Amino acid sequence: MGLTKDYLKYEHAGSCGCVGSANGQLVAIDGQTVAVSANEYLNFYNMRTAEKVNEIIESTKPISCVRQCENKPLLAIGYADGSVKLFNQENEDSEPIMFSGHKKAVNCIEFSSDGLLFATGGKDGVIVLWDILAERGMFRLHGHKESVTQMKFVRGDRFIISTSKDSLIKFWSIASQSCFYTVMDSRNEIYSMSLHRDETVLVAATAELELLVFELNWKNGAIFEQEVKSEEPSAKKATNDDEKEDDVLANMANRYITTKLRGRVIRQSKGRALQLVATHDDRFLVCVGADKVADVYRVFSETESAKRLTKKLKSAKRKATSDTTTVNEDDVAKDVTILVTRIGEMVLPHKIKWIDVVRSVKTNENTLIYKWYALLTDNTVHWVKMSIETTSNSVECDSVGNLDKLGHREDVRALCVSSSSSLLASGGGNEVIVWSTHSLRSSLTLTDNDIKDIVAVNFVPGDNYILTGGKNGEIGVFELSSAELVETRKAHTGAIWTIQNSPDNEGFITASADKTVRFWSFVLVTEGSRKRISIKEQKVLELPDEALAASFSADGKFLVVALLNNTCSVYFVNTLKFFVSLYGHSLPVTCVDIAPSSKLCVTGSVDKSVKVWGLDFGDCHKSFHAHDDAVTSVLFCPGEEQLFWSAGKDGKIKQWDAVKFIMVQVLDRHTLDIRCLAQFTNGSVMFSASHDKSIRCWEKTDEILIVEEREEVEREEEYEKKLIEEEDVVAGENADNEAGVASSKTSSSVVSAENIIQAVDIARNEKVQRQEDPGHEPHPLIGAYNSKSLDHFIVDVVAKCRASDLDRTLLLVPLSYVADILLAISSCTQQQYKAELCTHVAVYLTRIHLSHITASSDYVPIFEQMKSKMSEGVEKLRNVTGINLAALRLLATELEDREQVKKFAQIELGVEDPKKKRKGRKAVLKTLA
């Protein structure tokens, strides 16, 4: 048996170039700091200095939404896998709280006004309500058929309003966990909404070129069936009696609100309306469309609306006297511009993806100054100052800062590492950015009006100059010391896809779509008192078809050119004579590389395959179905192992053994197409650039990778994925219910359930063995948990489960284990051991298994024991807590009398409406009860 070959693992070591994801969001932290989602990173930028000051990286999945709590230092981040992580901004060292409740990406997050609850809406059409203090889910709400786009807590956090792509606006009651009212006036997808004038005006943004404005009339809970029939706009618009009956039936539970479509306000921005953002003083509203223009609206207060109505009436009466027509006051009052009107626009250099406004407002006489952060789709953030003159409603917007220097505006199409391995050059669009390979920070940006659409870059030997190749066939020579373009040359009539130095470093080649490969040499020229590098054409190789890539062999003997005709041609470098054709791909060959030994060649194609060829006879050694989409880049690792990398449009980078013909490892942190690869000369670090705007660094570690173990891990992950996808059946619960269990099944909840089952089995075996052998050694796990007894051991294992996954974990535990858990819980509660957890678990297990428990007489003694023991333990705990609380209040009173200073006065500073706050707290307590 031969020796097993060991491979070294590559790990993700950092990322740069991505300022904000194409589908990212941003949050205004303060007047000069903004948090922007960039793939799986949340980057914090200081807009004054245009530098990154902090970052959060807690998952490998891309961030789908970000939300900051207004009243507490909490930051919630939603991920593409449906999980949410809650961060405390004051205590950066604390671990984030994780919640998993969605099967698809989290679309929106909304905090309650008191910061004790938050709701998440997902692409799966589900809304989940979470309790921050208990760190667990309360319930999930089904009702929307499409992705939930936005939510708002209203009326002291008693209700939730949600919008969705199914064109519905739904009103939910937290107390009854149900939808009590639905607005069906929109015919298109609703992407955003905003509430104004004490939650009595709702503005909805849809795919239409108009904003919908609704009036909300809140009731105190009285029944008003007649009003539902008369004022429900959907019933008015119904085309037949059946639809009218459906609308009335759907809203029969509504005792709280009536709505009226007040009108539509026109937009200037093109495409669908993506986002509505209101200023914190509730005076202005900005609507973002699929364009570089954002519309600015003014929302009038009640007194301002009354004045506008009076003016409009006078104007209408003046016109009526000349036209001899009568003016109806009700008709004038229907004009929606009395409530909301467009006053201007915010214009930026590129399409706007997301915006947010800073809380603070500057006032200068009649001018209000707001600061906005805008994330653009071309990978940058702009800091915008908006000045609004309140009397004339004139709007002026100026961009006072941006993050243009931190990344490319367009996709990176080429990467190259300097010979000293200290610099990395990335080319894309009209610029080349030079990065430090140690800090991954931008050190230099090279740009010129003559250089456009860069698709190839290369360092000149000595690392003082950079060559660029463009789609227009021009070669540019940049000098790094002066950051200037020193020479351009029209080299080809088609795009230059490859620039590569010759093995002797005395020149380079360019492979182009004009069916030629040109050989160039470096020459030294004198300009005044200084000398610089110039280029000189040596010879031209004519090709049978367009060249898409080319590569020299390390010994300088062969040149392999990948062609559009699905083949690769091999030529002798010294004579340019044709040697052999490598044919076998069914679609054009996009990339090629030759091994350091000059004996093997690897090619990648649009047909998703990678082929390994021998350069002795041009025979195909092996063909791999490498990727799920076109292969974009291949690269041999230096050394004698004959390993190579392949990258594809499926976003994955794979390493292969060209001798053993096996896949070694997969690197899959990119989310979109990978464009190109580059590496250090010793192969210790590799870089990859992708359509997701990021340039990622991969470092070789000392960890040995065994292929068989990797395959085993992949099989386990596949099994876990199938296990998670299986639906759980909750006993006695209808699958079509509006409300359900908040958390979703995850790998951690499955593992926790297995641990609880294992703990109960261990406890059962221990009881038997202790009866048979009094000197029996306890199980090692009991010692590991340091548990006092077997009952404590079971409770400790349950407590080890993550709080947000606890309900779902208990749902996965079989009924046969419930009795043991309940007995352990009653014993621990009597001893006041983790009483809060024990009571929650007892109530939850009883609720989900109620039908089985009531049907079986075996549970009668268990519940009799629980009744006596748990009541006793909870009563003792209540007495101790009550005595301690009374003692603390007495101590606080004595201290106040002694020092003549009221304790905890700062808690009362932010309370403006005590009735409203009290109402909200009552509603929360009712829901939790």
C-alpha cells in the first residue's frame, strides 16, 4: 500500500475592494459614521476621512439587511440563510445573540419603540416576532404569499403593519397573533412604506410611477361592521358580489382601523420605487427608485394642511368666478397634495440602491439641513448634504464626501501580483488600483482619460511599471512612482485578453480578439533628464481564430493559445511554428495555464469542464466536470505537486491534483461569478476577484487536508441539509394556522435535540446501574457538566441549548422522553435551580403534547408531582425576590433622604408620554404571558 498524499488547506484571510454589495444596505450610525453591508462583512466607514474604522464578520453568508434600534444601542443583521444576529454596540466584546426563523433570506427588520421586541420579515413570506430579553422567538405569522418588504410597529407596539410583494398591506395584532385587516388597493408589488402624522397617514411605494397615500382612522376597539362595508376601498373596487363578500369576511376581526385611499402622488424617478425614508422630524420623505434620481416630498402637519386647504379653496373660488362654476369644498379637500407633495429631487452620479438619514438636523433661519448616506450600485457610498428652504420648498443637494477610492466602480477583470509579492494590481473599468498584500488597503489608484475598459494587467519586471490592456486594443504603461500614464500604444484592433511576461523577463506577449498574438520587448528611452521603460513590437503570430487566453511554458519552449473555435493551439516560441492542437472541448476555451514542469497544460471552457493535457503529444490525460457554470480561470500552483486551481461563474474555486485526478478542496466564499485568479510566486497566498465586487485573499495554512475526510464532511452536510428541510408536525396544530412556532429547524437545534435524548438515555442507564452496583462510577458527561444529580444533569443539557432554538429543539424530542424531562424539571424547580428555564420548558412541552398527555393515565402521577414541587419552588423564589426587591427600594429611599438626590433619575428623562409607554408594556406582558 502506497503512502497517502497530504495536502495543505487554504483559508480565507481577508477581503477588500467591496465598499457595498449590489444588494446591500447601509445604516447611519452618527453624523460621520456609516455602516455598510459588503457581502458577509458589515463595514463601518468614517466619511470625513474616507477610511474603514471597524468591521463585523460573524457569518460566511452574505448580509441581506441591517437595522439599528433607535432607543437602545442594538444593531440587528439579517443574513441570506434566514438567520439574524443581534449586536450590542456599547459592549463590542459581547457575543451576538443569534435567531433563526426563516428558510430564505431575511428581507427586513423592525424594532419596537421600547427596544424589547423586534420583528423580521423574510423572502419566504413569513413574519417572526422575537423577544430580545428572553432571547427566544414568540411566534411566526403566515399570511403573505410573497416576500415581506417592510414592517412597522404601531399604536404602542400593539400592532404590526407589513407590506409584501403580493401587493397587500396587512395589519397584525400581537395579542391575538393574527391578521385583522388587509388593504388590497395596490395592483402591483409593494416595496416600502412610511407612516406620518402620528400614524394616521401611510405612504406606500409600489412598482407604479405613483406613491399611494392612505388615511388611517384608528378606533378604540369598538365593533363597526357598517363602516367596514362602506369605507373599505377594496369592496368599492370589487367587480362582483363574491369579491365584496370575501373582503368583508377577511376583515371581520377588525375592530381597530378603517383605511381610505386618499390619492396618488407622482414620482420622477424611473422604474419601481425601492425605498421610502422619512426624516426623524417627520417633515420630509425621500423615495428611491431604480434610477440615480431620488424624489423629495414634504409631509404637511395638520395645521399646515389646513392652511393649504384654505389657499386652494380661495384659488378655486377665484377661478370659479371667472368660469361661472360652483366650488365644492369636499372636492378640493380630496386633493392629496394637501397631505404630501413633491418639492424636489436628489441627483447622484449613479443608480441609488439604499439611503439613510442622520438623526440630527441643523436649522439656519428658514433652512433645514439634513445629512444623508447613499449606497450606489457602482460600489461606492456618497455623503449628501440636503438643504431645504421651508417657505419656498426649494431643495439643494450636494455630495460632500464619497468612498470612491476604496474600490472599483466596475467589475475587476484582471489581477496581477508583483514579483516581490508586496503589491497586488487589480484592473477594471477605467482604473487600476494597487493594493498592499499585507494590509489589503488601497495604496494607489491609476487612471487616465485615454485608458478605458481594462481587461488585462501585468507588472513589468522590477515592479516600477504596470501594463494595461483594454477592450479597444490599446496598451497603457503606468509608472508607479508618479502614478502617471507614460505611454499608450494601439497594439490590436480587438480586445487584449492576456498580457504575460516572457520567461526571460525581457519582454511580454499580448493575445487579442483580432486573431493575433504579438511579442513585445522592453526598451529604455530618455525623456529630458530622466529615463523610463518603453515597449517595442518584435513579431506577430497569426491565429486561425480569436484568442481568448495565452500562456508561456516555464522553460520558454511552448506558447499555448486558447481559441474561440473550442481548441487550443501549441506553438514553438523560437520559430512560432505550430506544434499540436488540443481539441476536446465542446465550447470556446476561456483560460489556459502550463505547469511549472512544462509537461502538463490545463484548460477551462464555457462547457463547464477542465481538461489536463500532456504537452509531449497533446493527449488529454483527464477531463473533469469542474463547475456548474462556465470556467473563467485556471492557475497552476508552484512546486512539484502538480496542483492547480479552477474558478467558475458558479462562484467557487476548486483545487485539483493533476496527477491523481482528484478534487482536493473547495473555496466558496464568493457569491457571484469569479473573474480571475492570481498568486504569490511561492504559492503561499492566492487572490480572487469576483462579480460581487470583492477581492479575496486565501492563505495556505499548516493544517493537513485529507481528501477522504473532506468527502465524509460533505456527505454529513448533505445529510444535515435533508434533515433540516423535513417539515416537523406539531401535535394538535393545524398546518394552515396564521401563527406558528417562531424558530426554524437548524443544524444546531437538531444537535441539541440529540444531546437531550442522549442525556435522558444516560440518566436512565445510570439509575439502573446504581441500583445494581452502589459503587458504580458515574458517566463522564455528568462529570463534564459538573451536575449534582441526574435531574440536574438533564436540566443542564437542556440549558446548554441556544435560547432562540429551544422551542424548536423541544419539538424534535420524541414523546417517550418527555416524562423523564418533566420529572427532572419538577425536581430542579423545587430546589430553585434554573426555575425560569424549567417553567418555560414544562409549559411548552405540555402544550405541544397536550392531546397525548390527556389521553394517557401514565402522566397523572407526573403532573401531580409537578403541581406540588414546582408550585413550592416557584413560591419560594417569588418570596425571596419580593423581599429582596422591597429591601432594595427601602435602601434607595434611605439613600435619597440622606443625600437629597433622586436615584435613577436618568431613566425618566426620555419618557414623553407615560400613558403610551405603559400601554406598550402592558401589551408586551400580555403577549408573553
